[in-house]
Amino acid sequence: MPTRTYKISNGRVNGWIDDLEAMRQAVEKILLTERFEWVIYSDNYGIEIQELIGNDFDLIQSEIERVVGEALLADERIESVDNFDLQQTDRSSLLFSFTVLTVFGEINMEQEVVA
């Protein structure tokens, strides 16, 4: 599947990107889009993170790998999601980092979830 797409920078289209840079943008967009929330996207696109918000920290910590993996592996260009590192930054937020292996190379990602 081709990756050439518009480059989104500060909410504006700003040229073109391809390959690994386009995959990074695709991963970020998947992680920012709640699954089943927007009719423009198929049921396979996005992440189900809202169901975790407000739950016990231990539950969020145990489910985050599964939720992120399911969301990203729906894209056939993504081969694996590994190396999760989870840290509770305060009583109500979780910072996690992970590695996404794509057909174009490896992407290191970091995201925060507020419980």
C-alpha cells in the first residue's frame, strides 16, 4: 500500500511525505482517533482508549498494550508493536512508550493517557 500523503503540520496541510515519515503520521492519527466515533472511518480504524478512561490505574496498565496493538495492527503496513514501557506520572496519568515496526522501518512512539 502506498504511503505518499499530505503532510499535516500544526493542523495545516504542508506539502507531501512518504515512507517512514508518512507512517509516523499515520500511527499518530490512529492513536488520536477514537474507534467507532466518526462515520467517515471504517470500524477497523482508530483506538478504543475512551473505555479505559476513569478506570483503575492497574486496569489501564494491563489493557494499554492490547488496545494499542489492536489499533495499530489493523494497518497492514505495521508488522509489530513491541517494547512497551509504562510509567505512572502522577495519580491520574500514564505515560507509555513503544516501538512500531513498519514495512519502512522502526518508529519509537510515546503517548500519555489520563485516567
